[in-house]
Amino acid sequence: MKNILILGAGLSTNSLITYLLENAVENDWHITVGDINEQMAKRKVNGHPNGSAEVFDINDDMESWRTIAKADVVISMLPARMHHLVAEKCIDLRKPMLTASYATDEIKALEEKAVKANIPIMMELGVDPGIDHMSAMNVINRIKKEGGELNSFYSFTGGLVAPEYDNNPWNYKFTWNPRNVVVAGSGVSLFIHNGRYKYIPYHRLFDRTLTRKILNYGEFEVYANRDSLKYREIYSLLDIPSMFRGTIRRPGFSKAWNVFVRLGCTEDGFTLEDSENMTYREFINAFLKYEPNVPVEIKLQEYCQNASDPVVFEKLKWLGIFDDRKIGLKNATPAQILQKLLEEKWKMDPQDKDMIIMQHEFKYTIGNEDKMIVSAMATEGKNQEETAMAMTVGLPLGIATKLLMSGKINHKGVVLPIHEDIYKPVLEELETFGISFEEKEYMLG
């Protein structure tokens, strides 16, 4: 019996653990779930005869070595900052590792060691990164095989609340890590358009949005991701004239969010004095002029032009940023204070379902014809356990694990799912779970 070790039992592991347990008997697997919280791990295993749970702490060197040594393959669902610690142990013990997270520079530096150990360290097997790679490469390689030349590749992904449960003025709720939403886009976003490099500084990022209609879900807006250019090398499109990757939100989100960016409320590099005794109204006022006789609402509208838009102002007011209610966070950064407020207002209600939506746009030339392919996917969660996010992160990771265990993946080193022997069977099986792409082709010019 082969032992699959899953490290971490958080929200994103639900679909992964369920999938592997459902395939365990047929494939003669034992699934071990290790987490710092043993009770959480036990709940995920749910008494399955081919599953077990145990305490796992990556910082306990002796015990973590012992646990990994017993495994045939390791799936790391720990916080991203811990993956390299797992990867180093897996390399030393010659155990293949898989995860949904980005291949960081720390991980990439392990390439040579992983090759020498004759194992794969398989990264970016979730949704974004993950399904985005697989679905993009599926079309890119097909275009190349037909003799086409890519001129433009645009790709967008968003984690949103499903339309039926979209019932607040922001048309947004937290379906994933709130902190990542609050600090998203900080730094400079860069992409290429018609051979020209474009740079958007953070304070202008939410001024520069695209508009798209996606499937039958209506209109969305897209803001640029931090670095679109690195995907030229990943997708073997080094000379492509246009490449852009972005994040999907509902129309109007960016205009309102930009108020917080321009104020400085998303800054995370300094703390506010006496923040625990500060009210939310005082928090906003701290970024505005000292005019004690002028209401905060008026000062904000004068300072940030977007806030004077009645629709935007109602969004801000609904959040409670003008409330005389104490924050209660000690030594907090502006981003932490904003996150605390948003977690109260943007939380998913018990009956809510989330949605993952993704769209790729490929413009290419074949013969004397200019064409465009639009490939789009949307999937809604089933409930608060089987969320769209958990399914689109866990299922491709689980399918890739099955392929690896059955000897159908033989890559070594640090591996992304950009190879046909990985993405083709993963995409085919994802379709059986209702996660599929709808393609449309257009003639241009």
C-alpha cells in the first residue's frame, strides 16, 4: 500500500482530501493528513478506512523527518512560506512533492538538487496558478501545432461570490485569504502591449481597468496583475507582442477601492499609534487634512475625487468607515485595520456560495488570416465546505497526484503543469466535475 501524505488540513484541502480518499481503495493508497491541529485533520479524514490523521509541525525537525520518511509522495498545503522547508526534506529523502502554490525563487533554487534526487517538485497545481497554466497551454500548443503564431495573450481570473448571493453594494465577498485582497497589486504592475512595455504604479492601478463580458455572467472589470511578463518564458512565448494577466471584479469595485489606495489605508509597512482606542472614523480622518470643523465625509470627498461619486460614497458608508466604533487592534497597520472592518462586512453568509471565473483571449495569425479564440470557465461552489475555490485548488492537485502515483508523470526537478502529459489528463478529468472551458473562435480584421 502506497502512502500519500497531505500536510495541512485548512479550508483549501476539503476537495483534495475527499478526492484522494474516494480513489484510495481502488488504487491501494493510504492517505495520511498531518496538521498542527490533529482534530481538524481527523475531521477531514472522517473515519475513512484508508485514512488517518496525526499532528504535524514542520518546525519539529525530528518528527517531520520521520513523518515524511514514511510517505511515498508528499502534498504540501501548508502556508506558502513553509513549502521550501518541506521541499528540502523531500529532496533529502527522495520523496516527490506536490503543491498548489507558486514556484518561488527559493523553490526554483532547488531544481538541481531535485533532479539529482530523481524526484519532481510539482508546483502551481491549483487554480491560479494551475488551471490557468493548463488551460492556456492547451490552446497555445494547439495553435502552434496548427502552424499559427501568437500575437496576443490576455488572461483573467477572479474569485467572487456567486450571482445568487451577491447582495452587498460592493458585489464582493471574501472567498479566500482576506489579507491577499487588501494588499493586492502593491508595487508596480507590468505587461506588454503591441511590443511596448507598460508600467502601472500601485497608486494608479485601480484607475486602469478593462471591461469584459464573460459567458452568461454579464460584465466584469479587470485590473492588471503585478508581473505579466514572466509568463512569456513559462509559456514559451518570448517574442509575443502583447501579454496581460489580470484579476476579475464586478464593475465599480475598482473605483471605490481606489479611495482606500489613494488614502493609504492599504499600507502595511507602519503601525498607527494607539490604534486599539481609535475609531474607524478617526482612522479615516488620520489620513486627511487637519480641519476639525469640517466633517470627515466632506474632507474625504474633497481629498479623493472618486469618493464624491454618489455610488462610491454609498459603498464606503455601507462599510462603516465613518462609524464612531473602536477598532480594538493594538499596534495595527492601516491594512490590518481595513482588513478587520472588511472581514465583518464582506464575510460569506452560511448559505452563500462562491464562484471562480476565468477567461483567456488568444489572438494569432495562421496563413493570411488573423483569428481570436476566447476560452472561458466559471464554476460555482456547492456549499461552505465544497467551495469553488477548494474544488479548483484541490481537484487538479489530486488528479496530478493520481497521475504521478500511477507512473504517468515522469518529470524531474521543479515542474509546472505546462507539459501535455500533465495538463491534458488533468483538464479531461476536471470536466467530469463540471470544471470545463467554453471556446469561441472569431475572425479578426
